[in-house]
Amino acid sequence: MKSLKTFARGLLAAAALCALATGTQARSFEDIKKDGKINIATEGQFAPFNYFQGARLSGFEIEVAEAMAARMGVKVEWKALGFDALLTGLRQDRWDMVIASHGITEERAKAVTFTDPHYCSGGVIIAKDAAVRTAKDLAGKSIAVQTGTSYLENVKKLAAVKEIKNFPQDTDARAALVSGRVDAWVTDKFVALNSLKANPDAGMKMGDFLFVERIASAVAKGNTGLAAEINKALAAIQADGSYAAISKKWFNEDIRCK
């Protein structure tokens, strides 16, 4: 019986290896060009970068991606799903590219290949108490952040924080602050500015940067040919003025990395 079980395990292992060998692979740029469309995934819940206006995806990153795709000579087929699943799906070759305000981190770079950054920003502290402005002020406080984000990872580095509450969507983290369930919310600077403008009566106030970061789109690990084409397209729209026009439309400033 023992030898039969061992043999069965061997067959299962061989089958698994065979499945991996014949599984899907990341599409090259040549494949994408031939198909005429690039599959891009985003969250759709992170205004003003990527969000839904009715049934239509909108935002700074959506327009930047569309402009880059046009430069590459392809159309975009969009996918929208939870932030935490975006890079996982990319590793499974379910789409060609992800653009959803991912900060470039060493840990993420082990799993995916990042392109050149399409903007620079950072995590800021938002609170209703004007005295909560700096990292030191977060000592003994409860903080809301979105699951799977660099905001969560950086808040975890603060030793004196009382409690970290993470939520599936950044809008849930904001709602926790507005309703008084937490003392502070850490999110992107431009998301914060957009939220303060859209909710002037919520009593939220923006404090200091907790950290700064470069934000980039990502492709499957090792798909350097596609990454290079995306980088060329980004450089082209930055050179011809289209990037600046998109950026100024959404933020009234050029937010490219200086």
C-alpha cells in the first residue's frame, strides 16, 4: 500500500509539472500587437486615479494608459477588480498589464516587472483632529488603511500605533475616519486632496507625508519586451505634451517624477 501511494504521488507531481509546462504564458508585445488590443487591469475604486463614472472607467491613470496604448498602436480592453487581486492575476497571466497606483517596492518587484513610474506621490496622514499631523502624532492612535497597499506596510513600521484597521477599499478606510471609528487615515496625497475637496463638511484635515514613493504600472515578471514598449510610449506622451495635459486636467499640475 505504501509503495502504491508513493507511485500515485509521483503521478500527481508529474501531472502538476506537465500542467505548469503547458500553462498560459505572458503575452509578448508582438502577440498583443497582432491581437490589436492590450488587456489592462485596474481597481476602479481609487479616485481620481482610477474609478467608475457610472459604468465607465475614468481617472488620470485610465487616460494615461489609453494614451500609451494609442502610441503602441493597440486598443485597451479593461478589467476592474479588487486591488489585492491585481498583481496575483498578473502573475497568472490573466491580463497583460496592471495600472492601479502601485508603489514600487522591493517585495513587489520580486513578483512582477515594473515599468518606469508614471507619477510620484506618497502617503499622507488625514485626521479630523488638527493636532494629528506627523508620524509622532500617530502614537496611541487607531489608523485606517487599505489592504495590500504600501500605506498599510508603512503604517506597520510605526511601533507606537494603537491599532491598524485595514479595509478592502480605500473609500472604506476614509469612511472609518469620517464616522469616527479611527483617529487617522493614511492614503495617497492626491486622493486625499480629492476627498477633502469632495467632502468639505467632513472635518478632515491633511497632515504631513508619512513616506514618498514612485508609482508605476506592472507586467508579468520577466516580460521585459512589453515593459520596454510601455516605457517608450510613456516617454513619448511625456515628450509631446499629452501627459502634461492629462495631469493638469486632473490635478492642475504635472505630477510626473522629477
